[in-house]
Amino acid sequence: MAFVGEAFLSASIQVLLDRIVSSDVSNFIKGNKKLEAVLLNKLKPTLMSVRAVLDDAETKMITNSNVRSWIVELKDAVYDAEDLLDEIATEALRRKLESQDHQTSTNTSTVKQQVASIFSSLNPFKDGMVSKLEEILGRLEPLINQKHILGLKENCRGENPFQRSPV
């Protein structure tokens, strides 16, 4: 049995995973290999690991205060990741719209577009995102390591915690 807050956490994780592979976000991060590596090679598998044990954690939090604390910390980190991915998606959309405006404008010269492209590739916004993502991962990875200490099992959907196992 999951509480409403934890159901939102599970949904947030799925939204994050979907957003990471969305075409707008993918196109936006392709210019920054470090951002792409952090998002796709670190954050995505970390979120998938969390999602795998979340059902078991939601069940065990009823009787185990350590699991309850783990979920609270996890929730904070996931919501921070969600905020950051919202920023990335917003910036990706802004650039997409900006690009469409440049393409439809007949007064914009090719040289101006090239200069704008150079400056956008040097954008500190992307570097700030990398450090924010690394900070979020720095919070998520120890939580993932704690799943074994807390005895959380992967993919326990549908198990009844109060049912005796056969002898």
C-alpha cells in the first residue's frame, strides 16, 4: 500500500526518465558531452535503480522509520532533479523557439547566426546544470547504496508484506 506522496514520487521518477530521453532535451544536451554523460550515463540508471526498489520501500516505510527517512531524503533529491530537468526543458524550448524565429526572419544574416551559435555553445547555463546534476547525483548515489542496508528488494510490486511465506 503506497501513500499518496509516495505515489507522486514514483510518478515523478517516471516523468524524469521520460523527460531525459525527450527529443527537445536530447537535442539541447547534444552540444555538451559532459552534460549528456551525466544525464544519460548517471542520472537515468540511478533513477531506474530507485524506481526498482520504491514499491518495497513504500511498503516497509509503514513499520520502519529508517525506510521512512530514506524516502523523505529520496523525495527531496528527486524533486530537485525534477526542478533541474524543468529548467533544461524550458531552456531547450526557448532555444527551439529562438531558432525558429531566426529561420523565419529574412533580415538575419548567416554571419549573425554563426556568431549566435558560437556564443550559445559557450553558454555557462549548461555548465551550471552539470554541477547541479552532479550535486543531485551526490545525494542520490548514497541513497541507492543504502537500499541493501535497509533490506529493500527490487520489483516487489504486489507482494503482501503481512502474508507468511510457505514453509
